[in-house]
Amino acid sequence: MDKMQALAVIDGKKDWLDHLGDQVWDCAETAFQEFGSMKILCDALAEAGFEVAQNVGDVPTAFTGRYGSGKPVIGFLGEFDALSGLNQKACCTSKEAFQAGAPGHGCGHNNLGVGSLGAAIAVKEYLSANNLPGTVIYYGCPGEEGGSGKAFMAREGVFDELDIALTWHPGDVNCVASGSSLANYQVSYKFKGISAHAAGCPHLGRSALDAVELMNVAVNFLREHVIPEARMHYAITNSGGFSPNVVQAEAEVLYLLRAPKTPQVAEIYDRVNDIAKGAALMTSTQLETRFIKACSNVVPNNVLERLMHKNLSELPLPTYTDEEMAFAKSIRESVENLSNTLESKADKYGIEGKRLAKEHKDDIINNFVVPYVPDDTAMPGSTDVGDVSWVCPTAQVNTATWASGTPGHSWQVVAQGKSEIAHKATILAAKVMAGTAIDAILDPSIIEAAKEELNDRLDGGKYVCPIPKGVKPAAINPGK
């Protein structure tokens, strides 16, 4: 079996993979509650001949599928969690939930997990057919949205045996992602006070809500005095009740702190902790701080990225029917403040990027390959892929799963999750990852060069999980 025959295995399983992705879309479970989605993918791994293990890294919804033995050890990262409150009818061009308030796949992780599975199967078949040494491991990684499942897994050494890790993400462009990301901490601050009649005897009360509000005001003043790249977000998850004539005895706020490097987040975290303590002192309330999760910044690997871009560039891109284009056009027209993703990042891609942005400004689907440009700057978001990238060389591809200009974490993403556009992009991503892995298997010097680059970038540093020992995965946003 040659490389192209291995990639053809993915084409042969397209209907099966499409169905799996649609089943996961139907489950739509949030962080660390993805038991139904886990079963779908574990059953599929077993059917494909992988040895399945669950509760990996002491994370109940984390799992692996393993095939083969010896070196190299290639990992494929699969995600499958949904977002709370984004329930939406499939293939519908207007915002219309079928279960108000329920979760929905607003980041395309139903496709993500299945694309990585397709890649793992193709590489497994390649090793088997050619009687080659090597190990393929599919990683079922839960809770990427607000849970940092991979960081919990990395803390327990789950990825330590890998030579390289490959993954992908749905989006509205075909490109190989280069650059870093923001490390983050997520922390809950709960204040406890004393209830009292807010008019009759307010002096006897101690307001936990006052403490939350004072904390938030102080953090907003702090924004001027942290590095410009830092981000501090919060949500009041418990305001103390619905009675304004009662002094609120309990209130809670959830913070997400981000910066380009983990030590920078740690410093901001210490300052925010001091603010929380100050708010408790000012209001004579008690403070309870609970560390929820954290993730590290991505360490780019240009060696793997160039190889992945080569595979993306050599593969034929999908073709679309008139019906599919009409659906994408309607989705695109539903987006307010429409902007083209490539246009917003054109400067990063130089002259060629600017040309493509201008030429394809009004494209319904971005059906072309964006130039590869190595980049070390941090994107404004975060991903727990970062924790894996500290452990082994890691690369990620994006494929045009959605209509051009579709914003992430939106009902439009959910609506497109079961479309044929998404299915075709998932198959393309699977082929890119599988092709990259096969090239690395055939040329061990690629893996050695990728490892050398990682060592150079870490400059003697080692991965230290930002999640303290003893902190367990927590379901912050339970599904309805």
C-alpha cells in the first residue's frame, strides 16, 4: 500500500465517518459530560481494530485507541465537546433552536474528533499493509471548551510517549496554523456574607454581591497595569438571588485570565487574588478561591507545519453542488458585520496573502489554500493543544468547514455541523493529517528535526502543567 492508497481508505469510509460526526452532533455534550459522544467514538475505534482504553489520565471522558508497536509513536488529537446554550437546528439558515438553552456544537468539535479518527485509521492501515513498525494512538480529548482536558491528561503523562502529535480544527479557511496562543487560568471566587433585611436592618448584613462588584471594578482598573496582550474576562455565576430587599449572603464570579506565557498568567493571577482578598476585607465577607483549570501557550513547530502544508497543497480541494453553495450563501448572508477571516489576517501572509484577500473577498466558501508563513506571535484565543505542544512536536491544520466569514461559537457554526460542506472539509483534514504522518514515518529525519526544533524553542525548559495537583476536571456548564 502506498501513501495515496492509504488516503483512499479515508474516502472509502466517508459515509461512515459522516454518520459518526452527525451522531456526535446529536449528542452535543459539554465539558467532561461527553459520555454519549465518548461511547460513539470508542465503539468506532473498536470496530476499526484499535485497542481502546477509557478514563485515561484519571479524566472520566478521556480515552485512547491504540494500534501497533514500536517507533515512531504518532498521536492524533480528537475533540468532541460542545458549547452550552448554542442549540440550533441543523442545516437551517436562520437562528432556530429545537431545545432552547441546550448545548450545541458551536466550534465544530463533532467534526474534529471524527477527522482525527479518519486519519488514525488510514495510518493504521498503512502500517498494517506494509508490515511496518510504529504505533498509532487516537486521543479522545474532552473538555477543550472551558475545561482544558488535554492539560489534565498531560499532567498525568498521557502524551509522554509521543514522537509527534497531529490535529486539526474546523474553520472557514484552508491553512496550516502557525503561531502561538494565550496561556490561561480559570478561577472561581466565591464570597460568603450575612443576609439581612436590606431596608429594616442593612447594618446587620454583609453583602457578598458587594464583594463581587468591588472585585470586578478593581480588576477593571488593573487592566491598565498589565501587559497589553493580557486578557481578563469574568462572568457573575451567582449574584445572590432575586430579592433586592435581601442583603445577598452568597455571590460568585468566574474569571478567565490569559497572557502569552504561563508565568505571565501566574503573575496576573496573584494580583487578582490580592484584589479578591481586598474585596473580602472591604465587605467583611469570607472568600473561597477555587482553581478550575489552566492551559499552556502553543509551542509552534515549523518542521511539522511545513510538511503539513505540503500535504494540504498537494491534495485536491472539495467541489460543491449548487445546493451546497446556496446553503453557504444563505449562512453568509445571515452573519452581521460580515468580515473575511483571511482579510483580517492578510498582513500576516505578506503580498500573496493580501492578493488572496482581495481576490476572494466575496467568496462564499474560501476554497483555496492560504500561504504558509511561520509565525511566533500569539493568537488572541487559547487552546489546550498548547500543553501537548510542550511535550512533543505538534502541528495543526484548518480546513474550510463553514461558509466564509462564519464567526466561531455561533449558531451558524452549529447549523453547518451536519452539512456536506462540513463533511467534505473533515475528509480533507483527515487526509492532510494522515499524509503528514506517513511522510514522517517514511523519513525519520523529519521527526528528529521536529524534536530538535522543540528543544531549541524550549531552550532547556520542560513542561510543567499549570494545573496544580489535586485539582480535578470540573463540569462548569452542565448541559440541559
